[in-house]
Amino acid sequence: MVEPVRKAVFPVAGLGTRFLPATKVLPKEMLAVVDKPLIQYAVEEAREAGIEDFIFVTGRGKSLIEDHFDHAVELEHVLKERGKDEALRSVLDCMPGRVFYTRQRQPLGLGHAVGCARGFVDGGPFAVLLPDDLILAEPGCLKQMMEVYRETGGNLVAVEDVPRAHTMRYGILDVVEDDGRLVRARGLVEKPAPEDAPSTLSIIGRYILGPEIFPHLDRHELGAGNEIQLTDAMARTIGEVPFHGLRFSGKRFDCGGKLGYLEANIAFALTRDELAGDVRAMLKEYA
């Protein structure tokens, strides 16, 4: 019997330097796509997948994230008084279940950030969602992963094929079996040069991990970029637990960069009945 995943970690301590000056005081995770911040999309995806505990690994200057997932008493009062019921629902619905915050005091990489959450998740499986990777999917990417995880157990990551020239941007799987949707890996390499990459199958920002990861993270060994890499710790668990990658059904937008962020705004606007027609008409003016 595979233990269900009820906890999710959101590493949100990054500085967002690629979006300066917008992110000088605004956390990059609070950048809006249409009318929701990136972090809210990630939280809603996790909630849809059955997550009950939401753990945010924050840093300095991230208090707006905490405020966003809390009551805004004055705003709620005004909206209620003015009969703006839809707006009030949108404010109240953004709040998840049980929320916890812990701080990553040094920018030592994704592996270090996940390690900071150990006290909240140690002892059972947990999910990790990177808000920069915004995914348009039905059902959500994490829910798709949960369905597969119930069959595979172990560590499971979302993957997609990338151009070989881009392998140095991602963690890349060394694949043993591949049925076109689910792959089994015997290893993974963080940001390999194209000529050294064992495949072009990259990990994107969705993970389901077991507690076996933490002893390896606790070594604080530095990897690519002189950071503690989550992929390095995951690679060391291969042989201890199964390791699979899922080609999810959906479209991923890299909102850590300007082009991906702009594309995400267009794509998500086109899913909205009240916006789609006007957006298409607007785009024709720029064709």
C-alpha cells in the first residue's frame, strides 16, 4: 500500500533577478498571470490533487506571500458591504488548508530549500511545486502524478522533452524504460552539456518525493552552480526506492523568464470565455 501524499512544499525564496526592477520589492511568485499570482496557481493545483498541508520555504522580502494567503479583513468587509459577491469569493477561495512557513536563510539552491522543510514533512511522502513552472492542464499536473504515484510509489517527477541544446538548463534523466508516457530512470544529471546528456528528457518543477531524500540533502554537498542540488540527492536514492518520470498531459510555461511569462498570460487569457475573443482580436493587430 502506497502512503498518500498530503503535504506539499513550495520553494519561494528566490530573488527573481530576471524580472528586475518589477521584483525589487514584489516577490516574483506574486507576479500575476491574468488576475492570479503565480503562487496561487501552484497552490490551486496542489489543492486539486488532495494536498492538505502547504509549506512555504520563504526568504527575506516575501511577506506579501503570507499576506496573500491570509484574511484581508478590511477588503473583505468592503466587498461584502458593496455586494461584490464574486470578488469576495475570489479573495476567500485563494486561501488553502493548513499553511506553514519556514525560512531559507541562505540562497544555497533548491536542494537546500527542500531540506529546510524537513521538520514539516519528514516521515512520509510529499510533493514539491515550483511556481515558476506554470502548467495549463486538465486535470492538473500534480493530480496526474498522484494517479501514477499510487501505482509506482518511490520518487516521481514530471518530465518533458527539450532540445538537446537546452539540456544544460535542466536535470536530465538517464532512461532505462520508456513507454511513451511513463519512464523508469537509472540516474539523472544536473544541467549536463548537450554532448554529455544521457537523454533530452528534462525534469520540470513538479516532484513527489519520499523521506529517503533527506539524509542525502543533509550532507550539504555542493553540485552544479555551487549549490545543493535536489537532483543530486534524488540520484543517490536510486536503488533505494523506484524512480520514474511522467510525461504529463498539458502545456508548461517557464515563467522564470520574460518570454514564457508573456506567453502564459496569453494562453491563460484564451481559456477565459470573457476574455478569449477580445484577446484574439488584439493579437491580430500585432501579427
